[in-house]
Amino acid sequence: MSPRAAWRLERLGFREVYDFVPGKMAWLAMGWPREGTAARVPNAGEVARRGTPTCVLEDLVGDVRDTVLAVGRHVCIVVNDAGIVEGRLRGSALEETPEATAEEAMEIGPTTIRPSEPLEPLVERMQQRGVRTIVVSDLKGHLVGILYREDAERALEAAREHDGS
């Protein structure tokens, strides 16, 4: 919102008014709330599963594996001290290298998308490439969650059914 509009809202009695300088696209890329007709179709951030196990670079894979399996998952996102996505542990890395650190065993720099990513073209790309999951991170690189293609497909179908009624 422009500074002029922010001042006007304050004049009208609103107490918590902010001038978000980076703009609308940055707002959406952070995964923050949206309104209007475009909000009827869910985006990646709204469908991504939260609560994905995370670990830090120094954690031992054997310790991480126990935590990951305890919550019924098969992947752990490796983050640095600032909470930025650095890598991913999955599959054989969780099974074969218990004495290694997460940094030593991780897939470096997994593909990530922003929460604002529209689902329809994303699902099409995921289907074409045989991708089942993708990491969702905000504009600053913080983990939002994991988007499962099956969840995205269901969300798109539900949005289509809602629009058709």
C-alpha cells in the first residue's frame, strides 16, 4: 500500500497500518494472506503440508532418522541456523549414513518454489516430470512446507467443483 493510503487509514482510525514497500508480489511470495477472486484457487503455500521435520547441518543422520520416522515421514529438510533451507535428507541418506552429519549426507539445494506459485501449471509440470513432492519456501528461503502433488491435485479438483456449482 502506498504511504498516502497508509496515512489515510490511520486518519480513519485504523491503529495497525503498515506500508509494505516491497509490493504485492513479495507479499504473496512470503505466503501471507490474500483476498479477492484469485484467492478462490489455492496456491502452493496454502496446500503445502506444514510440520515437515527439520534438522540443522550439524545433526547426526541417525538421530534425525529416529525423529523423522517417529512422525511418520520419510524426509527431513536441512536448515541453517537462520532457518533457511539448505538441503534435504531422504531415502538412502536416512538409512545408510547414521554417523554422518546432515550436511554431509544431504541433497544440496533442493528445488524450491514460492508459496504464491499457482497450482494448475505447477501440477502439470510435476506430472510431466514425475515429481511427487516439492519444497515450498518463502521469499527469504524459510521452509513453508512440502507440497505433495496428490494434495495439489485434490485442491484443484475441489476448486473446480466449487466454481462449477
